[in-house]
Amino acid sequence: MCPKTASSSFAVLQSRIHEFWARLLSSTMKTDLRYSASDCFETFPFPENFETDPRLEAAGKAYYEFRAALMVRNNEGLTKTYNRFHDPGETSPDILQLRDLHATMDRAVLDAYTWTDIPTACEFLLDYEDDPDEDEPAGGRQRKKPWRYRWPDAFRDEVLALLLDLNKTRAEEEKLTALPPAKPKKATPRKKAAPPSGTADLFE
């Protein structure tokens, strides 16, 4: 895979658009996603000609390089970096820029689908309702709420509906192109003409 194609693929697969698809089709345990290539990747309807889209290439490259440099600079892996990314109390300039770059990447992916009217503004929303721990003593240490910096549910549902419709359309197109060609009809055998009268004895 050439660097340009890699950056474009990275942008699509790291976008919230693909995340929604993966969360829909994967089994989860709260926020832990069990990504299955057969369920999430092979069924995902990529934007047409995404490999040669310059905006996807630029957005994916900028996000990847900034995130890599941030992790090296802070000596933190992906988990710690994204814990900060989704923390409402995190306002460091680096994390704010990472959020902005993610929004730029999402915008490039949406535009590649021609879904230009869908906004990319995120909010800090609970990812799931955290049930209280019955074994935890009263007044004990409270669990950290599962905040996530994400799109409102209405935008997520709209994108999922569009992806499902696109997936269905492409599946129907593939069925049509995969149909075997029609078999030619068998030619009706020609009947042997009877010999002219008076010459039958010549063929016996």
C-alpha cells in the first residue's frame, strides 16, 4: 500500500463514521469494542475513490503525525491519550488540537461521501449509564463517569442510516454483476432432407 493510500485509509478507518459502524456490528462490554474484520471491515461501505481523495490523504496524514508526536512527547500510549481526549476536564492545548484534527478528519470523510450537510460538532456525553457498585461503601471513592467526546445521537443515527442504505445498494449491485451470463439456446437440429424422387436406390 502506497503512503497516499495508507493516509486515506487511515482517515476513513479512524473517523467517527467507521467507529459508528464498528460499534453497531461488534460485540461490546461497556466501552470495550471487539472489532471483527469480517463483521466491521469487510462490510463497511468505503467512500467511492477514497484512495485518491486529496482531502482524506491530508487529513489522515496530519492526524496520524500529530498524534504520534504527542504520544512520544508525553510518553503515553493510545489508551492514556484517548482517556485525556474524552475527559471533559482536559483542556491542554495539545488535546484541544487533537480534537480539532479529528473533527477535520471527520469532515473530510463525510465530504468524501458527499454528506456535506452533516455537522461534526461534538459534545461530552455519557457513553453508557454506570450502575452503582453495591459493594462500594457509602461515602467511598466514586467511579469516574464514562464521558465520551462524541457526536449527539441524532447525528450518529443519521450517518448509520446512510451507511446501511449504501451497504444495501452496493450489495444489490454486486449481485447483479455476479449473475452468470444467460445460456445460449440450443439450436434446433435440422432435419435431413429426403433424396429426390427416383434416386433413393443410389443411397442404399
